Amino acid sequence: MTFETLKFAEEEVAALKTDNRFIQPRVLQSAQEPVSVIDGKKVINLTSNNYLALANNPGVKKAAIAAIEKYGAGTAAVRTIIGTMSIHKELEEKFAAFKHSEAAILFQSGFTSNVAVCQSLMSSESDLLISDELNHASIIDGARLAKAPRKIYRHKDIKHLTEILEAPEARKARRKMVVTDGVFSMDGDIANLDEIVAVSHKHGAFVMVDDAHASGVIGKEGRGTVSHFGLDGNVEIQIGTLSKAFAAVGGYAATTQSLRDYMGSVARPFLFSSSQPPSVAATCLAVLDILLTEPQHLKRLWDNTAFFKEELKKAGFDTGASQTPITPIMVGDTAKASAFSKQLFEEGVFALCLGFPTVPKGKERLRTIVTAGHTIKDLEFAVGKFTKVGRELGII
Ligand SMILES: *Cc1c(COP(=O)(O)O)cnc(C)c1O
């Protein structure tokens, strides 16, 4: 089918291909598992965010099916009309308690949670949104939808953040919000949240931490970055996703009751996009229950992380600044990183290639995420292949 009016799409695709930015995702033909069938091949899967390996857990699936039986397949309404089911309320209450917050408000994804908070709280030109340069795209887009001007500070640079907070623009702002990822998704490093909170509060700013890669991963029982730093009760807004360790899809903001009530009346993704199917809510509740009662999953995630990082280092790889199960393997060249990923796949290991412009030039890499479900044998097999192909390509 061709439309003269859509000719531009062909040119755009050609330009993306020239730029190495055309995306053709591999296709998963099994459940999301530590060893998955991808593009017709059984491979060690080091690319998902299925941290606790619960996406295909029998108990979790049973809970989702039971919710379908009880509440049906979908809600067919937005939360504020008649899309709030008792299971959504239960999810909000349990996730508020999980984050040691007064209340929580549920959104359809982590992406929409960030958009909702940035847009609804930074609603005036006299507000100021202050953001780490490596924050997630959904924070950037949320900031674009906000009326407030934005200031970007260098990655985890407290001195730069302080300068911004001390400048006249911040001093005369009506509201100031400092936003940071809890765990940064490309490097796997953890925000210096203790310092961020101290300097923000000193200057009358409130803090929002996006714990997409931290919830279910770091802190006591996987409660996130606030728990990791012992900052319970000191951080105004915690964003969590239900799409990574929680193995379903969704997001929430855990905060005070009054801020929750405010967003429940004004946040546009809450008002104008329908609520999650009840099976999704049930999945998240089941995962939360497992997290709180079966500590072995989190322990295995971290044991696997330590083992995998250690073995990669022993083999001579540069694993960057990672402090979490996200382990980059630095390559430093787009073509080489791409060849590395392709050859590993042929050898039975799937590790994602991140090239320019997703990461800066010279910082091209593979990104791996181990899960609680990988066996030591899986990881040894993977490191063996990394070493073989890494040598062939002159990376180590
Ligand atoms: C993945 C991610 C999101 C988006 O979460 P979804 O639930 O997948 O929409 C937001 N913020 C960060 C830091 C992320 O890594």
C-alpha cells in the first residue's frame, strides 16, 4: 500500500538505517525466562527486566487467572469514572505500605507515572524542575509537558545541583522539584539520594525518585532506593514500576495522602486513560506477596549478580560503574558492539547492544541483566561465550 502523502516515512526509515538507528526487535517465542526462545533459537536471556524471574511463575499466573474469573478481562473505564475496582485500591494500599508512604496512586505504566507527576506538579511557569542529565526518557517527556522551566545537572554532580538550587531562578521559584532515577538504566549505578535529599531540602525543594530499576531489586525486601539509604519518611515522591521486577505492567507514585488526592483529581494520564486490567493488578499483588515472604528470590538475584560481575572482570571485561544487576560490558565502538551482540546470539547468548545515540560515542556497550532464575551453569556458559567472542573481536 502506498500513499503519496506518506512518502516521507520511507525517507525517514532510510535515514534511520543510514544512522544505525533503525530498530528491528528480536521476537520472544516463549515466556520471559532466563533461557528463552528468541527468533527461533534457545538462548541465555540476559536482556529482560525480569529481575526476580517471576514473569512466568505458576503462583503469579494463577492469581492473574483468578482475577480474570472474578473481575473480568478489562475495566472499560478510566479510574475516575468507573474504572476503579477494589483490586486497584488494594494494590495502592499495599504499595503505599511497601514504600513506607501514606498513600499511592496507580498509573498504567512507569512512563505515565513520570509524566503524571511532572506535568501535574510542575504546572506553572514559576515552578522549576531540576533533573539529572541521565534521567529516563519518560522524565524528559514529563518535563516537556510541564509548564515549568527545567534545569539539568551533570550526572550525580551534587556541586552542580547545589549551584542550580542557589541560583536566583531557583530561589524565586514557587515550587522546586529535584528528580532522579534511583538506579540508572544504562550504567546500573545508584543515585546518591542521601546527598540529593539533603541539599534539596536545605534549599526548599522536594524530591522525586524514579525507582523503575530499584523496586524489587535494592533496599530491604526490594523496597527501593529510599530504603537502600535508610531515608524512609524523608523522600516526598517515590515512583515505582510494576513492569520490571514486578513482571506485569504499570507504575505508581507513593507519597502523602494529600498529594495523592491532588493527583487523583488533576493528573491527565489518571483522568484520561483507562485503568489496568484486574489480572495485571492481581499479578503485582502476587509478586509483592512473594517478595515479602520468600527472601530467596532477592538473594539469588544478588548472588547471581556478584558471581556474573566477578567472572566478567576475571575475564578482563570493563563493567563500568554498575552497582546493581544491570551490568554493562563496555566496548567503545558501535560497529564492534553490534558485532559482539550478533555473534553472541549465534553462540546462544542474548545481550543487548547499546550504540550511539542511546549512549555517548565511545561508550558503546552491551547491557546485561541477570535474574534470580539464572543458574550458575547458565552464567558460566554465558561468560565462556563472552570471553570467546570478546577475544575474537579484540575487546579483551
Ligand atoms: C523502564 C523505566 C521506566 C518506564 O517504566 P514502564 O513501566 O516500562 O513504563 C521509567 N523510568 C525508568 C528509570 C525506567 O527504567
